[in-house]
Amino acid sequence: MSPDAQSESDDEEGPVRVTEELARHMANKREELFEEFGIRDEFPEAVLREAEARTEDVGSEIQAEIDDREDLRDLTTWTTDPVDAQDFDDAISIRREEDAYRLWVHIADVTHYVTPETSMWEEAVKRCNTVYLPGYTVHMLPPILAETVCSLVPQEDRLAHTVEMEIDDETLSFENVDIYKSVINSDERLTYTECENRLEDEDAPLHAENVLAFELADRMHEQRKADGSLVLNPRRDRAHTIIEESMLKANKAVTHTLMWDRGVEAMYRVHPQPTPDQWNDALREIQELDSVSIPGSSWDDPRKAVNAALEESPDRQLNKIQRAVLKVMPRAKYMNDPFGGHHALNFDIYGHFTSPIRRLSDLINHWIVHTNDVPETLIKLCDRASDKQKDGETAERLYKQFLEEVGVDPYAVNNRGFEVVEDPDEADYGV
């Protein structure tokens, strides 16, 4: 999925309108950033030809795969994504059992099409991730592949990598985890707003399923917070909570399986913790903000202190609290060993699996899960993925800063896209 849209209602306003001259400046700035950070915008012709060839005769290829996979096409399944999502790489299914929830997270089986011997894999290693600039996306995989056979579009058979989890009703821990190749058929594609509407409308399709999914997600979310997981966005809506918690649970299930059940190296996500002095600086800065206080009962764990401050603070202070925390947070990185865990999430082992269309780490972990074959260059791949993620995030920050300097609202462009108008009087710059 692409990054969360700030507000889907913004999309109804139409794209941000900019002049031809400003559009040229924007394009020039993107090119400048791509050159500076080694971001590959155009795909080589050989990669595009290879991708196009893999989209041919899709139905027959999927039919040939069915006997070797779990056939889940009759299982109620749906996707939930931002309104402007270009591909749908994850879907969920859920069922209530006597003393457990059964949650299926289905991820596009990208490694069926993109394998180490392909040009697409080599190009993905060079890119490492999709880069999202406001109004402009630089893809890790050719869109002709990512947005067709690898996209879990509704009412079409698709190849998936499914994480099936039996989750204990009382403890919310894993009773059983099964990871396997599957064939699914998504019943419907929902936007976040549509998901919220389904939760409200008792007569709507997928109402009961979304209610059950939110019941589980909300419980998992509250348990994470109680355990000390940092939640920097405390006012996320129900639809986002469903997807975020389901994906976190699946990622955790897969990497725990890799580490504890198989004992193999993989691309684990490691997030070091700030020093005590850094945490003290952040908490002092938060405590000094107007109308913000940190309850005394939460000071034993800085993450819980931040959570409490965010929940109690007025909306106008949210960004300042988040910035105070992010300022002292070390950068998370990919490593071949999970030692150290993920501090912000408070997970002892964590890694990525649920976005193989846009992250190299997930693509490689899919390959390791399926083949148990760890790339010989894994450490170099981890370092490269960490570096390229930093490059992409820096380019995004600098491009947003540039848009603000020329009078364009980057958040409006991010949510609504932009169009070029000939008449300068028609430009609005999203402001």
C-alpha cells in the first residue's frame, strides 16, 4: 500500500492546480533529487519487457497453480487501502472460533513472478523500495506487473502468500501460525472511508466481517500500548487500525517463525533505543508544551509517557510531541539478525513481509519463507535497503520543503495529486 492519505474527503476537491511554469520547476527539482540520491526513475527496457511478458495468459497460469496451493477462493476476503492506492498487495479474512480468532493475511505472491534470476529482481535490488513524493511515485517494481497480476483486485483469482493465525481469545497470542502459498479471490476493494461506512451500516456487505476485524484489531492495539509499544498517531480511525494491527501481527508471526522455528537469517527490522539522556530531553520538551502534561504513573517507560501525553494533548500539540520524539529516535535498520529487537514497537523480533510490491525486505523474506534459501549477500542487501530507505525519505522531505517554499501545499498534493493548468488564474496550489 502507498502511505496513508491524510483525509480521503480531500480527494473530492479534485487535484491541486499548478501553472505550467511551476510544473517545470517541480519536475526539475525531482530530477535534481533523483540525481543526488541515486533514485532510479525510469525502468530499463529489458526489465519492462520481462514484466510485460509475465502478465500474459495470467488465467491459465493461475489455474495451473491451484493444485499445488491452498484454494481459498471461497473464503470471504477483502482489501482496504487509501482511495488513491495504485495496487493492492494485502487482503484479510477473519472468523470467530470457540476460544480464538482465526485471521488470514493474504499478501500478493510477488516472488512467483520476480525471482533472483530475473532482471526485475536485479532492478528491485538497485531500487530497494518505492519512493513516494507528493504527487509522484518512483516504483520498485514495474507498474505493469505490480498493478495487474500482483494486485489483489476484486473478483479475480490471484496468487498469494497467506499467513493464517489462530489467535487466543484471552491472551491474543499465537496458538498456531501457518504460512503457505494460496489462490484467493477478493470479494471487494474498500477504501478507508468505505470501511468506516461498512462498520456503521448493519445491512451493508462485509459489515459483520469488518466489525469482527475491528474488535480483534482494537484489542491488539490496546494490548500493544499496555505492553509499551509507542503509538505516535493515537487518533487513527477504525479502518486504519484494522489494517495496521493485522499487518503488524502477520509480520510478527512470520519473523518469529523464521527465527524460532527455523533459526534462519532473514531481513529483520531492528530499531535501537535512544539513550536515557535523549529520552529525558524529549520528555522535558514535551512536558514544557502548553496544555500538555505527562501523567506520573507513566514515567517508568518513556514510550508509555509519550503515549499518555499524545492521548491527553490538544490536537494542535500532536505534531510538536511527535517531532520531539522523532528527533531523538535512532533510525531503524535492516539486519540479518533480530538482536536488539524493535524498540518503538517493543517487539523482541520483527521484520517486514506484508508489502513485497514496494519493499525489498518483504520480497526477500517471501523468498526465504518459501525456499528456506538465504541469499549469500544478505548482509549487503540489509545495508543497502537501509541506506536506500534513508535516501528516499530524505528526498521526500526535501521535495516537500521545496513545495512549501514555492507556495504549494505538499499535503494537499500528496492526497489529491496535481494537474497542470494553462491559465495562471486557475491555479490554486492546494492552499
